[in-house]
Amino acid sequence: MRSGLRGWRWRHNPLRRRSDVVEAWTVLVVAVLVLVGAPLAGALAGRWAHQDALTVAAEQRAERHRVRAEVVGRPPDPLPTVEGAREHRYRVAVRWTEPGGVPHRTTALVPVGTHRGDLVDVWFDARGRSVPPPPDGTAVWQHTLTLGAATAGGTAAAVLLGHAVLRRVALRHRLAEWDREWARTGPEWSRRSA
């Protein structure tokens, strides 16, 4: 047995109110925005983030240089960390010799788990300060995907929140229309029953 309720807001119906039509159109617009607009916004934001991250990585690779150095200081004992947590680095005294035979000694950032006498790659900027290594391809893609997903999710959430507010306003208007109609037809019903 078919009820015939599917699409009732779109058909001509004496019970259909203007707020019903507005709500039907907003559902259609919200569906398009969530299914097409949010992923598109995420893709555009991800593309922009990828280009930006590639530019930053290239600039950092150009201004930073890597040196293979020996750890001469005593690194602190590693703290227990959660698996998958961000890799920590500590400042420890290191030394290395440049190709011209000039010895250098400074403090640099070394990864956790490094011991005295280990050879590590350390990065320095143009001023000679120890800096983290420039982002690699994995870091660039992580940044891209994170920003793209966050933008798509935020866009979808904003659209759904806007739809919820619009539905509440439409419900208020619908109830006001029904009150006006009842105020007009109510006295006729009460006369018939009396």
C-alpha cells in the first residue's frame, strides 16, 4: 500500500505551506553543498596547502645545510612516549670537520635515542643555528591531507549547522501559518459542534 507522501512538498497540495516549499529547496541545496561543495572545498584547500608546503620545503632546503656530526655531549635519558608520537629532539654538543679540515663544535638538535659517539645528521641555517630538517615528501602530504580533510569537514559542518538553523526558522513560520489558519477556521468548527 503506497502512502503517496514521497515528494509531497513538491506537488500542489492544499496542505502545503510556503515554508514547506522553502524547506524542500533547502534540503536539495544542502545535499548538493555537502556532497559536492564540501569535497570541492577540501580539494581546493588541499591543493593550495600542497603548493604552499612544497614552496616552504624548497626554501628551507635552499637555506639549510646538513652536516654529518659526532655526538660528543651526553644526551638526556629518553622519556617514555606513546607509540606513534612525534619524534622529540634534544640539544647536545656535536663536532664535525669540514672538507677543508676546519673543526667545528656546537650544540645541535639530535633525535631521542642518540648516544655519545654516534654519527647523526644535523641541520644548520645560514646563521649557523641548529634547526630541524626541512620537511620531506611525507610531511608535505600529511599537511596537504590534514588541511584538505579539515576544510571539507568544516565546510560540511557549517552547511549542516546553517540548515539546522534554517529548519528551525521554517518550523517557526510553519507554526505561525497554522495558527493564523486555525484562528480563521476554528470558529467555524466550534459553531458546528455547539
